[in-house]
Amino acid sequence: MSLEPRVDRGVPELTARLVRASFPKGTLAVRVREALGPLFEDGSFAEAFPGRGRPAVSPGALALVSVLQYAEGLTDRQAADQVRARMDWKFLLGLELDDPGFDFSVLCDFRARLIEHGLEERVLDLVLERISALGLLRAGGRQRTDSTHVLAAVRTLNRMEFVGETLRAALEALSAAAPQWLSALVTADWVRRYGARIDSYRFPKGENVRQEWAEQVGGDGFTILEAAFAPGSPGWLREIPAVQVLRRAWVEQYHRDGEGVHWREGKDLPPGRRRLSSPYDPDARYSVKRGSGWCGYKTHLSETCEPDVPHLITHVVTTDATVADTEVTERVHQGLAARELLPGEHDVDAGYVTAAHIVAAQDEYGIELLGPVGLDTHHENHQGEHFAQSAFAIDWQARTVTCPQGKISASWSSQRKSSGTPLQRVHFTAQDCGSCPVREKCTKAANGKWGRSLTLLPQDQQEALETRRREQLTDEWQQRYNIRAGVEGTISQAVRRTQIRRTRFTGLPKTHLGHVFAATAINIIRLDAWLTGTPLGPTRTSHLARLGLAA
């Protein structure tokens, strides 16, 4: 499809007259059009469409419909129907009342084009630029970030279900693509084992019998893989996505030796971040947080939080479920820098903060990263009063440390964590510590070469860490940090209004694009609330919680 940019000539007269007569107070779509005008121009998406071919549906209109789709929780078919049926949507899109709209399948093609050409962020960028032009969004000030889990659009499978369903998916794909080739391999027993969806209640009872079942599945899978990758087999069989998933899953889950096929166990299994969790969504991962497990993704939303302007989402990051928040902090700052929307203060929870992040945010972006850091954990091994790391005087130039009793360290060595983070290991001698009158408050090191030891970060990080540990204990810091809690309301609104708790799509790129549409929808909703003077909703509490607050 080729792009023939549509020139927006304003809302047709008849459409405008009927909509204003029918909705004298306006609707979200009407007010957005009146406040922001034609929101998305076709030229903004020109690179996603070729210059020749059948004329395409206006990408600007498709982008706007995609945002409205999340604002109202609609499917593709329902959104396309709204374009044909609703006057206020026609008002927003600048369409005549008799405009026939488009087929719903065009929305899927539009999303694929955005992803293919790296335009996933374009919709959010354009809305933020338009709001900035109104003077309601600017760099500096305060922003806050938090994450929430996102369920994949697939079932959560246990390990036995996973291998069984992976093999069944491959057999289904091969049955459709190469039925004659597959019929030479399978028997009636295969149809009985893999003909229906694999559910745990179908598994045989007993640990030994289940072990045999899993190994049977493993052997059957190797039979398919050996045949598909045999020199005489058609090469295109190996390119079938379900076969590629089967091959990867079997490498992760099984190994073979002279005695047959066996489960991988313990450390023989790859880490969760690298291990498939579903044959139908290879990007989804299984993770656990605070005792709750889920298969899918995480989304991180950053928003402004100044009192005199609407709170707007400025950046969205989507990761698989195993990625820790600390790995996202730098990505958030890079994204905000690219949009020229860096805050002066960035409020986050402890998951996003390390000493390295505090220093890097200040040095590279001029941001004060405000969030709690972990306290000195040395006290966990001691009861009552103890000497924390801050009680030791560090001389960085001389590479020595002096303890509270005036003893000087005997060893200072530079090392690295497994992650590559540099650190310093400092030791005091066992002789100094053994005769110390306050030893019980300092160390429980067993008799040996060394007594108390310290682990230090690079100087700038260590000093930032100690400063933050002191600050976060003060009432002033706590009062200042209280504003971070407001981002929970944004997460709640995104979950309730745009249903981001469960992705509509499979794969990380499509899931992220959906989150960008959802964030843009939230921004439009909040801008409308700001323009109409709609107050923020109160925090929702249960009836029982209200009783507790009253008491």
C-alpha cells in the first residue's frame, strides 16, 4: 500500500453541526479535537509506507483510532465499528458523516508497519510535542517512575505442560505444512498423547510414571527434530517457527546420553531469563515477585508530578518479566533525554536505585535520583549496638581505613563483582581484632588471618551511598519522597482504563507498542480532565480499611 497524505481541511460542517447539537457539553473525542486540532499527520508515518501501490488508509487516522481503542478498551473490530457509527469519532478524525471507515484488519497491518520501521514511540512523541506547545509540559521539575507486571496472552504452564504443549504445537504446525512428511513418523499413540491440549490433570499419577511420560515426550521430540534436520528433509521445515521453538526448548529441557533421554535438573538448566516459558510467546518469561509468580512482561511508566500542570506519562519501557528494575533506570534516563524531557528530580522506589545510578544520573544527566538505598546490613549479624561501615574513617588517597578504636587496616585490594562492578576489599588483622575490647560490636570473624573486613565501592559511589543512607532517615527527606507514591495511581488508572495488566499480543515488540498506545491514551484522558477542571479521583479504600482509619 502506498501513502497518499491526506490534507486535513478541518471538521466537515455537517459533522460539526450535528455533533455540537447532540453533545452540547462535548465528549472526550470532541474536546481533544478542539484543544489539539488534527493530532497526527500522515507525513509523520510516511517512512512506514512505500511510494507506490494501492492507496493506504490514512495512517494518522489509524494512529488516532489506536489510541482511542485503548482509551475505551475496544478490540480492533469494535474500534473500526466506532469509526463508522459514532459521530464524535468522526468529528475527531475530521470525517464526513457518511464516511465508510475501514476494515478492522487494517489496524493489525498498521501496528506491524510501526514495529517494522521502528516507529513504536512516534505516537507518544507527537502527543507530548503537542502538549508541550500548549505550555503544559517542560523539562526540569519532578518526575516519578514505577513498574507493574503484565500477564502474557498465553497460559502459565508448569514444566511438564510446557514440554508437552511445545511438542504438540510443533506437530500441529507440521500437520498443516507437511502432512505427508509427518504421517511417516507418527503413530496412533502420538495422536492419543498429543491430539488434545496438554493439561496437568491429564498427566499420569505417580512420580515415576510422570518421569517416564516426560522422557517419552523428550524422545518423541528428538525424533521430530532429527527427521526435520536430516540431510534429505526439505530445508523449509527447519524454518517453521514452531519447529525452531521445539529445538530451542529441547536444548534447554533435555539431554541425551547412552542410556536415553533425561530431564535437565538444577544448575544444568539455563537461568530463567534465558529459558522459554511458552511455545506460543517466545519472548514471555516466568518471574516471581513478593511470592507472586507470573508469565509475561513488566512495564515501567514515567510521569511528571508538578502540582500546577497535568501529570503526563513521558516514557514507557517494556521488558520481559525477569528484568530487574535496576537494569531499567539508565534506559529511562536515555529515553527522557532523547525527548528533551529530563527532570531535575527523579523519584523512584528502592528497586531503581544503586550508588552507581545516583552518581551517573547526576554526572551524565544532571538529575537528582531520589530513592532509598539499602542500609548497612552488617547489623544483621549482630544483636544490639554495632559498628556500621559508616563508623570507619576511609583515607582514599592512602588506601587505608581506620576503625573506631584507632586501628589501621592491613590490606586494601581492588576486585570486581561477577557483574563487572569495581570494588575495594579492606581487611583488619586478626591480631588487632582479637584483642579489641569491643570486638563483639564489630565482627564475628573466626580465628584466622583476618579480622573485620569491609567492602567499598568506588569513592564517588561510596560517598553518595553514605550520604543517602543518612538523608533517608530524616523526616525532611521522607516528606520530600512522599510524592513518589502518586505513581501508584497512574499504574492503577492504566490497569483499569486501558487493561495493560494483560497484553493483547504475543511478543515483546507488540506488547511494548500496546503500552505506548495505552500511555498516550492516559495522557489524552488526563489532558481532557485538566481542561474541563475534573478533579483527581480519591484513593480507593475498602470499607474495612475505612473502619481502621476511623479508629
